[in-house]
Amino acid sequence: MSTSVYDETLFRGAAWYYARYRVPYPQSFFELLRKKFSLDGTGRLLDLGTGTGELAVLLCRDFEEVVAVEPDADMIEEGKQRAAKAGARDISWVKSTAEEYVDRPGSFRLVTIGTALHWMEKKKVLAKVYELLMPGGGLAVVSRQDIWKSDKDWQQGIVKLVKTYLGEERRAGTGTFPTDTRRFEDIIMECSFSKIETHNYKQRVERNIHQIIGNLYSTSFARRELFGDRIKIFEKELARMLRGLSPNGKLKDERSVRAILAWK
């Protein structure tokens, strides 16, 4: 589903859950960006596929101006609320796909893409990003480990249960999840960037059943509306399964976070 013709159903109904139940990126990632790109409050940041604006809001004080681009209107509204609560100003919210936005003129010191590149026409977007960067500017692509590929028993159990209700193929809007297996690093290298670094983090949090279900509803593959009138039955079955794995209703969520940095 990497297309500039955005599927409006991709995250329909998910933004509220996305803003409240997604695990934040580790602070060490933001510290890495500030160090590696010598961020000092000057220049412009472009955040593509901003979602509810986590990167844009937390980095806004490191730039003179931030442009947050997102095709989902509900995500943008949640992002604006996040920014208001954080006192984050100088953020311009743009409703657009990444493919459409990168065709506009502009100059940026840093471009960020947080857990969103897999939805995009990768080579087109990254090649245009290179052109938008000022000399010496940088790109940061960060992504979290996918629950679909987890080796944890309780996360495998969630995926198995979702498949029972929604089918074996991973849902994504009106279609299925993109299957491009090429490494992001390889595609970035094809787009003229002069240097690439990959940094890996382990993120460990404890989550209760309510948080786990909320996070699930923030995904494209398990949005609430996909379950139709079976949603309550699904929730009860999922909660029962999770309590069977942890009587106190709390489970350890350990995931990898990968950050790819590149320079023009």
C-alpha cells in the first residue's frame, strides 16, 4: 500500500488510540539526533508521516520551524492537541501524503520519518528528501519492532487471535500490508546520501491489559471497526487470554527500536 493515492480507511478510527496508547520513542533517540546533527534551535525540520506528532512536538524546540505532514485528518487533530498541551509552537500541520509534499519546493536541516516509511513509495520519497535537504542536512528514519514479527508468547497470541477474527493476511485499509522486504538502508544508499549509521535500542515497558488493547486499536491491522459487531466478543477473549498468561494483568513489553541516520 505504498501509493500517493491515500487510502482514507488505513487508520480510520485509530487516531484517538494512537495518541494515547502507543509507546513513546526512547529519550536516548532524541538525544542521539541532537548530538549527531548538532541541533541548536536553528533551521527547519520536516516530519513526514507525523501521525499524532510525537517527533514533531518533541523536536520543535530544536528548530526555528517544524513542518508536520500527515494524510489522516484525525491524526493531525490529535497532533495539534498534543502540541497545545506541550506548549509546542512553530509547527505547521499539513494534510498531505509524503509523496505529494516532497514535490513542493523547500529547504530543511533535518527530515524525520517515524514508523511510516513502509507506507510510502520509498525510493521516490527518499530521493526527493535528498533534494529538499540543505548541504550537510540529515535524514532520520526510526521504527519500532513489529508485533506481527514478535517472538513473545503473549504477542504471538494476540496476532493469532486477530487472525482468527480477521483472516490470515494482515489487514491494511482496504487491502493488505505491503510486503517489500528490502532494507531501508539499501534504498537510502541508492538515493545519493553520503553516510549512513544504524543505531539499535531495546525498549522495555510494563503494560496492563487496557493499554495493550488500546495499542492494538491504534494499528492499521486491528482497528476497532474491522471487528464489526464481534468487537466485544474479541475484547473479552483477548482479555481472558492475557490474564491466563499473567494473573495480575500486567505483561512485559520488550521491543527493538531501530534508528537509521543519513547525511547529504
